[in-house]
Amino acid sequence: MKKFVILLLTLALITSFGAVMAAEDPVPGGTFHRGITTNPRGMFNPILYDAVYDGYVVTAVFDGLVAIDEELVPVPRLAESWEFSEDGLSLTFYLQEDAIFHDGVPVTAEDVKFTIEAICHPDYTGVRFGDFRPIKGAEAYKAGEVDYVEGIEIIDDHTIRFTTDEPFAPFLTRFTYGILPAHHFEDVAIGEMEYAKFNEKPIGAGPFKFREFRSDRYVMMEAFDDYYRDGPYLDRYVINIVSEDAVPIYLRQGRIDFAGLLPEQVPTVEPMDLIDVYDYEALSYSYIAFNLRQERFDDRRVRQAMKYAFDRESRIDVVLDGFGIPANAPMPTASWAFTDEGIDTYPYNPDRARELLEEAGWEPGRDGILEKDGMRLEIEFLIAEGRVAEMTAVLFQEQMADVGIKVNIRPMDFTAAVDRIDAREFDIFMLGWSLGTDPDPYGIWHSTSPWNDPGFYHERSDELIEKGRREMDMEKRAEIYAEWQRIINRELPYIFLNYSVSLAAANHRLQGVDRDPGPQGLLVDLARIWIPAEYQ
């Protein structure tokens, strides 16, 4: 990855930037304009939204019990502190006593209980129950067998305890979801929550109050003056919906202060006055998955051969314009659990690919396509339509042909492709995963997970995944996940393509952003962003 911060070195820029940086202490005032290229759906509920663009609004309006900082470490928000019991089974939160919702009602343990219990409710229509399944009694409550969750206990108005049946190491990171004001849902059934007017005009306890959503134009939020933390310093936070092509224009004109970029936009944006461009690793990766239920993929030598036969570094250079990191296991390098010890990098080597395929018993047929026991190594490559996927598929098709594997590309729209994958009607497919800040791989890789699309089962892998969830010591967890990564690297249920790189542009006038961004990006804490008075 090219790690850079692009600074224009003209005298005018140095003078202007120096003036911006001269103000050392945050000052109130100003409007931060963020640009996004997709219209939010308008589901501004922290336990129901499933679109990242709705999430930008939710993050500003709501606070959870904890947040994740730039080092991927949980930090206090509505919970000023917490503690685990010695046996690791109970997690007790102590709430901020001066936190209130935007309507002036205090935040209490009842609101926390309501929010988490709603996620566990039998009629809950969202997708977050898996995060709280380990709570004692949650599964019984979800199944309708009991009428309360045994492991949720209110101690007093500002203290609440959660208990699990066994230690659950990622537990603390699950409490980043925004806390709902229970009093706004007294007459709303959980099964009907997704239709509540609240979702269109949300009320949280975060740094900004929701004001207006004009579809395809903007979302406007205003500072919450009674916020329990220092800040927010801005008067307003406005999310502008901008067409993809117009992002560089809006940045140049100062109509937006911040936006994500496409690789092809970097050469246009980087020469702009008062704009910095950043790239940083995201907690995500792209992959090609095998359907391991098929006999021809049973032998891992076939899977390894296909990875050797694909020039992934050239793909990064040509398809991703250099913005990617070659991946060899499902743990991004930005994660504290990443290891490269004992990890095979599978460099591009068609000769090694042919050797492995021959060892596995595959021989060329009359037309040059490999055959074995009456099977042809002819496979359908399912992709979701789009430039990156289509260019990758063509390159993959050409390079597999070089080693005797025939690939037929099957492009489909995203929804149709996912439906095929969910029905397990595929040979191989290409997609990507965005990951949480905790490295727990259970949801994707455990043999019982519904998202284990390849049908991967490996007894030791399951043991390590389960052990990693129970181990509360971070160093020991890292050792467990290191062994697990070596198994996945060897067995290759996926051809790991690349860890993702995010690109963003920010105006110099923005202060309080992370100028050396990690996976959390530049906007780690909206409450601490400010604009010097002379640039408001």
C-alpha cells in the first residue's frame, strides 16, 4: 500500500495552513459538510439500520455505552466505566449520571435494558441478535420460551449488569450500538418498530440532534448543547448527497469538507489547494470463495493451485490502481490479531499450480481442460456486476486457462448474486467482508454459522474459534488466532485477494480529525471536530 498524506507545497498553502493550525484550542461554531454519494434509506434507528449511509447519521445522533477509538480499543461513552467479574461471566456498566436524551429525559439503565432486550426479542426484525446471543437466557427469550432475559440485571438507575453462560471475550465491543430512549417506544410493539415514525426523526443522546432529511439532497444535524461530554464544537453537521462525478468539484469549491474517494479521483483531487488526501487500511478484505460441497474442490491442492495461478498483485495494480494489500488470511494487517508467521504468501507461480493439479490427479483432456474421474475442471464464476468484479473475473479467467481450468463468468446484480450464494447455488464467487473491530471470526468461519458460505468444516478451526471467544487475555487470544489463521491459510476455503484500502479527502480547516488514520478513518469522534473561527 502506498501510505501517504498529500500536501501541496506552494507558499500560499503553507501560509493558509499555518493560519489554520495556529489555533490550538477548539472553538465553537461552524458547519462541517460531509459528502456521500448514496442517498440514505432513512432508517435512523441504531438497532435496525443496515445501510452504511444511514449509519453516518446514527453515529452522530446516538451514543452507545462504549465507542472504539483510533487504536481499536473500547473507550467510555454513555458508560463512564465498566468491570468484568473475576470469572469473566459478568460485565457491569456504570452510566454517566448527567447524560440526557435530546428531549431532555435522563438516560438510565432502563433505556439500556430496553435497547438490548429489544434486539433479543422474538419479534425483532433486525440482524444484530448474534452479538447478544451469549447473554444468559437470550436464546430462550428469542425462542419465546421465557418472557425476560435472565442475564440482564438493573442494579440501579445508573448501573446495569450483563451475564453470560461462559466467558465471551468480544462482549465489551458489542455495546457500541446507540441506546434508544425507551419512553418513545411505550406504545410500539417490537415487531412494528421498523415502521415507527421515530426512525425518520430520531432522538438519541449523541453529540448532534437530528433536524431534517431531504432525500437526495442532505441530512442536517445541529449541536446538542446539553451533551454530557466536552463538545460538540460545531454548530451543525450536514451530510450532503453528491453524485460520484461531482465529488472533486464540490471539494475544490469548498462545498464539502470531507468525502471518500475512488482511486481514479486521486490525481484530480491531490493538486487542490487546502485539501489533503489520505489512504488507510480498512478492516475488510475481498475474496473468491469455493463451494466445498463439490467433489472437485475437496482436495486443498486444487484450491492452492488456483491461488498460485492467479496474479493477485497485478490485479491490485491494474484493477485497484495500486490501492490494496495482498491478502493471505482472513485477518487484516490492521487488526491486533494479525500474524504473518507461518503464513504462505502464495506468490504468482503457474508452474507450481500445474504441479499441484497433477499431484491431485487432474490431467488435460482433448481440449486441454483438466479432467479427473469423469469430471471436468470447468467452473462458473459468479460475480456481482461492477467494474472491479468484472475486471477481476476476466483476469482470473485468462490465468486459470493457462493452467487448464475453464472459467465461465456469470455476472448478476448484487441481490440476485447473494440469493444464489444463500441458496448454495454456485461453484465459486467473488465478494468482500467488512469486519468488526474485534477479531472474533465466529460469524463467518464457524461451521455452524449461516454465513459460512463455502461450507468449510475443520474440527481444529472450530475449536480455536470457540477457544478464542472464551479467552479474556488479549495476548493469549492473539496466539489462538495466529494458529487459526495458519489453518485457514493452508486449507484455503477462499482465495484471499486483498485487504481493502480506503481513500478520503479532507479540507485543512477541519481540526480534531485523525491526520494519521487507521482503520477507523479520520472521523473517529465527531464531538471533537472543530473549525477555527477565521474559517467558519
